[in-house]
Amino acid sequence: MSDLDSLQSQILSDIAAAPDEAALEAVRVSALGKKGAISALLATLGKMSPDERKTQGAAINRAKDAVNEALTARREVLKAAALDARLASETLDVTLPLRDAPAEAGRIHPLSQVWDELTTIFADMGFAVAEGPDIETDDYNFTRLNFPEGHPAREMHDTFFFNPKEDNSRLLLRTHTSPVQVRTMLNQKPPIRVICPGRTYRIDSDATHTPQFHQVEGLVIDKGSHLGHLKWILHEFCKAFFEVDRINMRFRPSFFPFTEPSLEVDIQCRRDKGEIRFGEGEDWLEILGCGMVHPNVLAACDIDPDVYQGFAWGMGIDRIAMLKYGIADLRQLFEGDVRWLNHYGFKPLDIPTLAGGLSS
Ligand code: DAH
């Protein structure tokens, strides 16, 4: 057997014995790589006589082809064996439940959803969002809103007071979002068009009252603002919010110290087998208080009541959330029960827009 023949048969048996693709690659490099045995033989051709080169060249190239062929065949075998081994070791239980995609996990609380919905609606009408602190002064929560000292309307607010300070003044947890009206008027020149959604507090707890709840205040101050504007805004809001074409509203005379005249607003509805429909029916549900801002309030907030006038309203966010989404007990909104939230909550990426739908 010539040297070339024995080299070839050695390489072929190495190929056949290679246990995996890495070992096979090592055999390939030792035979055909830059410093491989066959490459070394090919490099000797240059020094041969033309006749020798003809016979030796052909023989070496045959050996090279044979090695390449064997490498390809063995690679296929090893690949198939590796795949078989993987398939045998990895198992997939197709009966397992699917895991939620990250964007599907978690739910937006109905209150946050309603908060976003109403902000979207009023933003579309040109309202900015104003904010104020939960801890307020007596002055902003009551006095500048035309609740005189000792007036019984103060007592109706079941206020959480902090301990009196040395000068006898007391801080409190705001009982309504109306003090944000005061802050806005003191900080901003008319025309003013703001809503103030926020947390509010009163000492009260039953199926329809929680010590902490939410309100959204609205305030418009300009030279010619009047009740007609207010009615239109509230009407458009209710249609957009309850996502209906028609809504009937009833404006009843009422009393608030900070508005004159003051009104309460009911919307018409029909309750039927746990369902509620708006714009029809015999029931009237109260949803908000409103009125023309009292001249005393304007004056207390450095706005000239002889030049400017305006209107305001205050609405319970919890209440309209319950009405829209069929939540029976107010306290459920505050319990933090994940099972409840999974049922009543909203998908994180379904952001309410007027164009795309508020709640779909
Ligand atoms: N602040 C009132 C309350 O909590 C609600 C309210 C009524 C706000 C009339 C207003 C308004 O701005 O004009 O009971």
C-alpha cells in the first residue's frame, strides 16, 4: 500500500470513528486544513517533474475528494443523531395552559380607567388638569369657598381634622376637590378652564360611602360664561362617558355655599335585571352638583366679580364608575381583591381614546 493510500485509509477511519461534529471538524482540519496532511502533500507538487506531478497530482486530488465525501456523509449522520438525542431528551407537554404574554398580565383598576376616560373627554373640550394637596387648610377647603365660620354647611362635611396648631388653626383632609378651584383662581388669570380629579375624605362608611373617595371638579371662568355653557358641557360629557347617543338630564335647584344659583343634576335611566340603560326609563340618578361661582368666592380668590363670572361642578368619580361598569358595592373599589380586579379591571394597553373607544 502506498503512503498516500495508507494516509487516506487512516483519515477515513478517523472520520468513521468521530463521535460528534466537533471531533469530525478536528479530523477535517488535520487532513484538509492549512497545515493538514493532504494539504502538505499538495504543497509538494510544485517541486515535482511535470510527469510525476500529473500522476501524483491526480492521486492526491482523488484522496482529497474521497475525504471530503466521507466528511459530508459523516456530518449528516452525526447531525441526525444529535437531533434524535435532543428530541429524546426535550419534552413538551402540550396540555399545559398558555402563560399570559407580559402585556396581558395585570389589570387597570376601574377607578383609574374612569379617571383616564373623563380626563380624555374634558381634554378634548379644551380643559387642563389642575391638582392640589390632599391635606388642606380650613381657609381653602371652607372659608374662601364662602362657608362662613360657624355656618352649618361646615358641619355637613364630616371632616377629618388634624390637631390644632399653636395659633389654633387646623389642617384637614380635604372634604371635596373644590379647594383646587381656589388654588387655581389664585394662581391663574382668567380665562380658566380646568378639571381637578382627586382623592377626597369624609368620616363616613357604609355600602355607598367610604372614608376616602374620589371627585372631579370642573371650573370655567371668563367674561361671558353662563349656565347654558355649563349644561352643554355636562350633557356632552355624559353622552361621551356613558357611550350613548342620547341622554336626558334634569337640573334641580339646590344649595352650595360656593355657587349661586346652585343645581343638582340627575340622569334618566332604566334599571332592568341588573342592567342599567341611560336616556330612557323612569329612574333618575343624581350624579353631580353644580352652579354659577358665587361672587364672594371670586372676590376671595382675587378675581373681580364685576368683570368675570363662571361656573363649576363636582362629581363623584366612584359613583359614575359604579354606574357605568355595574359595580354594586362601593367598598369593592377599595378592597384590592385580585380576583375582583381580574374581572372588573381593564387591559393595560387598552388606553381610552375618543377615536378608538373609551372602554373597548
Ligand atoms: N363640593 C361639592 C361636594 O363635595 C360638590 C360641588 C357642587 C362642587 C357644586 C362644585 C359645585 O364645584 O359647583 O358636595
